Amino acid sequence: MPKKTIEVLYDDYDGKELPADTEPISLSLGGQRYRLYLSPENEGKLRDFLADFTKDAEVAYDHREAMRQQAAERRAESGGNFRLSGEASEKFKADLAEFNEAKKDQRKDIQEWARGSEKFSGAVPGEKGIIKADLLAAYYADNPEAVRYYGDEAAEAPQRADYKDA
């Protein structure tokens, strides 16, 4: 027998029915995180009520929420979740491996260059970790033909979405 399920949203404050496209608001209190469905009128009441409590409060940054939002934006930009198959997958993997290998090789070049430099011989970067901006600027100034794998103007690694139609 065929069935049809209808989801109805109700206001968490007054119990009245809400439009299906109502977005919840998030609220955290005492270590508990709440998702409230409220009409615009009741959301306004809640915000007005909390205004005196929150006017001087520190705003907490939710790293996990920001990461979820960034992932959703990337999925939307790339056309959603997808897997590369066959030739496109192999090309992406090969190009990414080549990029990462070139980046590692450049780190070794920067290390060698810094060791030979009077100014930076004591600031040679390790295998991992941060390469200081002044060291990068000096290296790239001394090696203008080098592809920039580090710093603000770094080359971008291959992106899976770029291989989707390949």
C-alpha cells in the first residue's frame, strides 16, 4: 500500500504551525546545543529577551560549524559530492602527487639556500612546520623563476572538481 509522509514544523515556543522552509536558529547554553524552530515574531521575542544578557558577552567561535559550512560551500561550488573514475581519477592523483613532490623539493631548496645565507643560516626550516615570511620573501627574490609553493601567493594544489569533466 503506498504511503505519503508529511513533515510539519511547529514553533517551539507557541506550538503554531510554521512554513516548511523555516530555518532553525542555534542556541548553546550550559554545554547543551539547541536547534529552535521559531516564527519570526517569536525569534524576535527571544532575541529581545537575550539582548541584555548578550550585549557584552564574548562571542564563541564554533570551529566545527565553520568547517561544516566551508565543506557545504565547496560541495555546492563543485556540483556536489562526486567520485572521479578511470582516467580522470588517475590524472588527478598523478598531478596532485607531482605538485606535492615539487613542493617538498622546493622546501629542500629553501633549506639549502637558507644554510648558505649569512642572514638566515640560523633560521633553517625543518622538514615540517612554518617557513618564516621574511625567509620566503628573500628566497623568492633571489630565485624569481621559482614557482611559489609557499606564502601568500602560493600556487594552488590541483582540485578534484577541475578533473570532473576530463
